Amino acid sequence: MKYDKIIVKTELPGPISKKIIAVDEKFVSHSYTRDYGMVAKRGEGAFVEDPDGNVFLDFSAGIAVCSTGHCHPEIVETIKKQSEELIHMSGTDFYYETQVNLAEKMSKIVPIENSSESNPVMSFFGNSGAEAIEAVIKIARNKRRVPRMLAFIGAFHGRTIGALSLNGSKIRHHEHFHPLLPGVVHAPYAYCKRCPYGAKYPGCNLECVDFIKKTLLAKIISPDDISCLIMEAVQGEGGYVVPPVEFVKAIRDLTREHGILLAVDEVQSGMGRTGKMFAIEHFGVNPDIMAIAKGIASGLPLSITCANREVMNWKPGAHASTFGGNPVACAAANKTIELLEKGILANVNTVGAYLKSKLVEMQAKYEFIGDVRGLGLMLAIEIVDNKKDFNPDCVLRDKILHAAFAKGLIILGCGPNSVRFAPPLIVTKEHIDMVCGVLESVFAGLKK
Ligand code: PLP
């Protein structure tokens, strides 16, 4: 099968999809947030077909997961080969080469402060982003032996109780689930378009960092009680917010000054999505701990938490996961990294710049596109009432998502009022032109 265009041949969702959705409604947890009725049957590259034969262009990549595209032939071949040889053994109790090879590779590509030949980057394997964050929390507590944490408003780190304690993006994540981990304090992130201090960047003297220094650390939380400060280098669920380089550097300086560990959550922004292997590399800063998941194994469940040997200095039994770092997922990750390095990463930069330029052109044309932002193929447009008042228009954003789906384009929201573009990293300029064609016709139909 070779997909090369969007085909919408039934009403959406189609009749077979509708039946599947009806069963889902009856038996599947209602905690999942489905924006519209997209039922996936098969995928190839940047396209997904539903059971009714409609073909969609997928600019969500299974929420930034299918980095090498749907069912990349080399990934499929690797998975087949590995599953014929060994599917599971558990790296918690035994050794296998795919896991060891992956850890060795991660030690070469993950930038961690003070890592060296004698203090190498070590890997802990889990199955999901939230698990990677749980490992961050435990590594930091184990190293520093103090319980408190700093996180940011707008952040999303997962939905297990520990990871959830660090979230600051949606009240739905929190309501009815307290008590969470005690001792977490949230600071405003550098979302300069909507600065909580009403300041304008540049020229604001980083009031947001000052607030942490002069208010939080002086009046509310002692640096000596903080195990780690966790941040996304580019906020994902919060709205694809890219902070100024100076902000990230100032946070690194602040944490270093107080001996607080700096943990970076690269679950969404990592594995090439921003045009560098890890988003933090855009800021010239090395963290002490890094959490990675989503795109690492091209769709198989795998997460890795990295730190240098001195920081990850826990004892056998302190942390482990039966399935974490399964041989098939590790083999897929090794192949994913190879494919990224062989050309996909370069593609992210050329195609990402092309998509951004097209979105900027649209921004000039449409009053409701308040902002275009992001790095590589982690891009978003922020939907507002008009450019002057700049009030979030969440209803219009949702209308855009639905209208795009009706025309065969899969896109998701991020933040309260932004549309995200997180396609497979193998997309071409032709795919971008298709997306822009769909967006133009969606916008024309909005009568705004
Ligand atoms: N961290 C970030 C930045 C994320 O975007 C996500 C998921 O969207 C997570 C953590 C949690 O990942 P998972 O859903 O695999 O637990």
C-alpha cells in the first residue's frame, strides 16, 4: 500500500468507525480525551487509514510518538527480527545486548552535566513518560536526600501521582486526586507572549527568574530542601511554548548555585522533534537528569531516564520495572536513533522551517492567528479573538480541529487555545503543502 493523498469518502466518522466508537463508549475508560472520532486501522509514513477506507494525513504522530513515521519498514523489520529471537526477559534480573547497546548509545547522545568517561551517563528503563518522571523524582531524592521540588506553571509531566504532582497545565489533571506528593512549588514559566508580570521580553530583566530567586527561594521554599527543579525545555501540553535562551541559562545557573538538580523533561520534545536530538541543546545548557519517552522507539512503549553515574547512585532494588527496556522496544529504539542520525534529523530542520514559514504567512492573513511558535517539527499556532486584544479563543481552536478532521487532517490542540503540529519526522514539503491547503479551506469556512 502506498498512500500519497488524503481520501475522505464517507461522512466522518464512517459507519464502521461509528460501530467501534459505540463499543468503546461502553467498555473503555472515559478518562481518555478524544477530540473527534478518528479510528485508526493502518498507518504508513505520514498517513493513517480508518476502517471505512478514509485516508488521513497525520500531523499528530500518535501524540509525538511515531517519530520515524507509521510502520517504517526498517522499524517493522527490526521488530519482526527481534521478536523471533527474544521478546522478554526482564532487564531487572537479567542482561541482554539490545538494552546494553541502547544504554551505551544514550551515554553518547544525551547531554548531561559533568558526565565523562569515568562518570558516564547511565540509563534507567521504563515504559512511559510518567514512569520516566517517577524515576527522575526518585533519582533526585536519593541523591539529595531532601524531598521538595520546583516545577513550572503550564508544565505537563504525566498522570501517575508523582508526575501529576509536578503538573501545572490543567485543573482536570488534579481535581479529586489530592493529596499528591507534598512539597512541590510551581513557578511561572517564561511564556513571554502572556507574561504574568506584564513585562515585555527582551528588556524585562527576567522577572520570572527573579521571582524564583527573591520570592520563592527567600520566603517559601529553602533551596536546601529542594531535590530537583524540573522543566520542559519547550513546554508541550502547555502550548508548545519556547522560553528565551537566557531564561533556561538563568535557571541552570540558579540550580547549580544552590546544588539543586536540574531535571529536563524531554518526553515530548526529545528524539529529534525540535531539530536537535534534545530540545535542551537549543539553549546551550546541560541538565543533571533527563526524561525521555514518546518518540524513542517509533511507537513501542519505552522510556529512559538518564543521569551521570554520581547522580544515579542508587542501590540494587531501589528502582526497577519488569517490562522497562524490553528487548523489542530497545531494538526499535536503537534503529530509531540510527534512522534519526542517518537523515531524519536533518529533514526536521528543512521541513520544519518550511512549515513555520507557511504558518507565518497565514498569520499575516488571519486575524485569529495570534502567534506562531515552536522549533523543528514541534510547532503551534495560538488562536485568539484578534491580534490586538489577544484573548484566547478556545472555542474557535476546537472548531479548527474538528473542521480539519472532517477534511482528512489529524491535528491536536495544546494549551487552552493552540493548535499543535507534531507530525512524524519524515514528512516532506509535499505533506506540508497538503496541510496548508486543508488549513486554508478550514479557515475560509470559519466565516470569521
Ligand atoms: N512529559 C511530557 C512533556 C509529556 O508531554 C507527556 C505526555 O504527553 C508525559 C510526560 C507523560 O507521558 P506518558 O503519557 O507516556 O506517561
